[in-house]
Amino acid sequence: KPEPIEYAKKDVTWNMASTEYVKDVLQSLEAKILAYDPRVIQVGYLDYSQGSGSRSIVNSLGMDVQDADEMQYIVASVVVKEEEEVKDASLVEVVYDFEKYDLDSFVSRVCDKALNKLKATPIPSCTCPVIFEKDTMTSLFAAFTGLFNGELMYKGISPLKDKFNEQIFSEQITIIDNPKNTDCLSIANFDDEGCPTSSKTLVDHGKYVMMLHDTRSANRMHTKSTGNGFKSGYASSVSVQPMNCYIVPGNDSFEDLCTKIKDGFVVQNLAGLHAGLDFVSTNFSLQCSGFWVKDGKRDKNVTLVTVANNFLNMMKHVISVGNDLDWSYHQVVSPSIAFEECTISGE
């Protein structure tokens, strides 16, 4: 007999834009981007998408559950040039209501993202405090969410297989997985096996307290599914996957993090993420770019360096967790985090 499902519902009203309105917005957006700075030479592309979908599971055992989602978002890519140097950047933004949306803020963020890449140079190799800005920390964290995968735990692949109820991270780190989190773009009241979803604390102030399961991994480990059996596509098989999984934000602003590290490096872009990390050992060495912080303030743009550390070890040595958690379109997310040290390989 199916378990009863308690339904969570997003308290959001989407104001879906008409075709003509979208056309006007994109034309205005292009004009604003090109007028933002003389170094902006081209709008690489503009895109708007909207859509809705639903899913249901019905069977002869009494299962009859439904979910629905909708969304709209804009994307812009900007190309900038100074002397002979050319850089680009893009930004994706979920928009609930274009009539209330701050288009000028979007323009400044995507343009500044590209402009801040100009005049970047390598720095000498060093070991120093590092801030992973929220987008790069989100990417790194997402690459290691398999640490809490019950199937990998059963197979002995997860580095946390013998560390249940142990202190694995700094006390500042709490990790929650909650498919019903209404702050997120998508919610799921049940997984793709029909099991109810719920909020689960995976790491509680640094202590590893829970893993994620679908029915198969749960049966193998003599427990119950956590409602994390999802498909990556309609025709794919069910596997253990996090949904709306996040590192709980702290109290410090990004500027506060810079002040706390005083002199160090801020990682804003990562490349070669899956080729440059080892999931079993959690070692990583990734090409990156960002900027140097001097006396707590932004100093110079940095590029063509690599950042290296061991993820499990790094997460034990946290200076501070930022307050800038931003779900946007993500299902795994982290705020910016300042760490005691990483190895930077440059000149």
C-alpha cells in the first residue's frame, strides 16, 4: 500500500510574458548592454524560454500522485574588448514577473562579469586563503554530492563509507536535501518511484548523519527510501540523486569574507571540473580564474592558474560561510565559502 504523501505547494504566481512583450524586453536588453560600457562590443546571444510540465504515477496498487512545474528565464551573453584582449560572459536568470523585474541590474551583472575578466594575469604559485564564490562553490559541491549516495555507499565507493556519525566537516557546515523546498525553482512531493519526499539533514554542523536512498539502495542497506529515486530522463533508469540539496548559508556577506581572508584568492570560474577531480580520494586540481584580495579589498584580476586541495580536508578548515545562497535554476547549491588555504599554481 502506498504511503500517504503530504503535498507542498509553491506560493508563487508566474506572470508569463506574451510574445510581443518578450520581443520588446529583449530589444531593450540588447540596447542597454551595448550602451553599458564602450568596451562592450557585442551581444553574443539573447534567449528567453518559458515552459510548464507535469508528472504523475498511477498503478493498480492504489498509487495516484501528480506534480506540476512551470518556469520562465532569460539568458544573455556579452563580448567585451580592451586593446587586443577579448573576453565574454553569460548570465541566466529566472524571472517570475517581467513587469517587476530589474532589467538594469541584470545588465550590470552580466556586463561586469565579462569586464572583470579583462587585464587578468597569472600570479606566482603560493598557498593562501581562498574564497570559492557561490557559483564555483556550487559547481564543486555538486561534483561531490555522491559522497551521500546510498548506492555508492553500499558498493564501498563513497569516501564516507566508514564515517557515519563522525565529524567530517567544519562545525560551520550543515547540508540539507529537501525536494519540497519551496524556495527552489522545482519541487517534488514524490520521487520517480512514488516514494514521499521530505527534508533531510545530511551533515549537521559538520557531523555526517544521513545518506540518500532510492528503494534499491535502501533495501540493500536494510532501511527505507529517503525519496531520492529520480530519473535523469524519461527513458533512463531510477538512481539515487539529490534534489534541492544545499549548504546552509551563514551570516557573512561576500565583502565580509574578503575582509576575513585579508590577503588571498577568490575563485570565480572553474574549468575541467570532471577531469580534474578524483571522487574516491576527493583530491582536485582545476584551472581557474578570479581575483586577488589585498587587505580585504579586490586588487587585481587573475587568470591561467590552478587551484588544488582535498575536498574533505578543505571542508574541515572553513573560515566562514557566506549568506549569498542563490537557488536560481539549480537543484544543488552552495553560498560562497572562505577556506583557510588552497594551493594556487601560477607563474
